[in-house]
Amino acid sequence: MRENEIAKEIVDAAYQIHTGLGPGLFESVYETVMAYELKRRNLEFARQCPISIVYKGIH
């Protein structure tokens, strides 16, 4: 799958979630259903990956 096709699938998944659930739920709810939608579409992803950042000297 090319980048544009992947992006289309992600945007469509987000749209389906937004129209199905609407706004105002906890982030964890949207994360769970987005993972379901991405898995259903056979897209590879990782959830809540730790990353190292530095902001104004704070790690």
C-alpha cells in the first residue's frame, strides 16, 4: 500500500469513528476503536510507543 492509500484508510477510519461515536469521550475510547479499525483494515501500527524528547532541557 502506498502512503496516499494508507492515509486515506486512516482518515476514513477516523471519520467512521467520529460519526459513530461523536465527540466528548475519553481518549482511551478513541484509541481502542481506532486500533480496531486499523486492524480491521490490515494496517500495521503500534500503540503508545515511548519516545525520547527534550523540552527546554527537561527529558
